[in-house]
Amino acid sequence: MAQVEQRGFAALVAEAGADGLSALGDTARLAGDWERARVAYLALRERHPGTREAQAAAFFLGRIDFDRRRAFLEAASWFERYLGEAPEGSFAPQALGRLVEAWQRAGERDRARETARTYLDRYPSGPHAGLAKRVLTQ
């Protein structure tokens, strides 16, 4: 982040390609600068749609909205976008599990149940299986 500060965050966002925006978003996210991470990921999604980097950005935007902003409906939307764009992507199991939780926290019981069933069909012993089972029994 020191190099980012030295060069200027806005300038880096303006000039970076997909790889650079992804790295900038990841660096800001890992440094705990969630707002700058969002800016970089949103720019990545806008300027480089359909790329693997943009797909991953959708997942990380969902995490930021869920974990930092407590914006569960927005998080669900990002997780759904990621899954729609990369159904077999490396973050798919985590995105689907987080989607169950986002729907549950947003008070969308029917959507949470439907997503929980899908999760258990795909990942019956996955890390979110316990949550999915609880959602189905509520």
C-alpha cells in the first residue's frame, strides 16, 4: 500500500489493466482498506467484463458487502453473479455457501432454503454443509 500511496490510488485505478486492478483490489482488501478494494474491483468489473479477474472481483465484492458493509442483499447479488459467471470457478463452493448465509441474514428464508438444497447437492460435506442443514430445518 505504500507504493500505492506514493503513485496515487486514483491514478493507478485509472491506468491499470485487468491484472493491475485485480492486484490493486487484492492489496487494498488484504490491507483492510475495503473502500479502495471496492473501487478497484468495481472498475475491474466495468472495464474488463467477462475476464477471470472480473469474476473473482464479483466474489470479493460479495465478501466485502457481507463482512464489512453488512449489506446482505447486495452480497447475495454479487455471489449470484460470480456463480452465474463462473459456476465451476475456484470460489464456487465458498460463494454458494456464503449465498446461503447472505439470504438467511437478509431474511429471505425461501431463497436460503433453495440455495441450501443446491449447496448440499453439490457439496454434501463442504464447509457450509452444517449451515445449509440448519437452514433446511428452520
